[in-house]
Amino acid sequence: MAKSTAEIQKRSDDKRGVKTKSFKIKKDIFDLVEKISLERGLAQNAMITEAILLYAEKYGIQTDCQ
């Protein structure tokens, strides 16, 4: 039986170890994320990941993240 698009995407996400996270942020912050990622040539998820890891480091939060 053929798999649905959702099933294929779930399997791919599981295999790569990624999850979807959705949240609302103020438009000016949204625009800033876009601006920084364009200026640095990074995907938005890569830029946000880097920012979160720097935040954790700044506040001494231990993490296994890479």
C-alpha cells in the first residue's frame, strides 16, 4: 500500500532527527530573523539553532546538542 505524504515526511523527519516547532512571534522579530539569515547566508532554522545554542552557553545550560 502506498504511503501518504504525511507518513513519508514523518519517516524522513524521524530518520534525520528533526521535529517541527511552530510558534507566534512579533512581526519585528520575524523580520529580524529573515534579515539576519539573508545577510549571513544561513537558513533561518540554522540561524535560530545557533542563537539558542549561544543562549544556552551564555547561561551555563548544559546540552547534548551539536
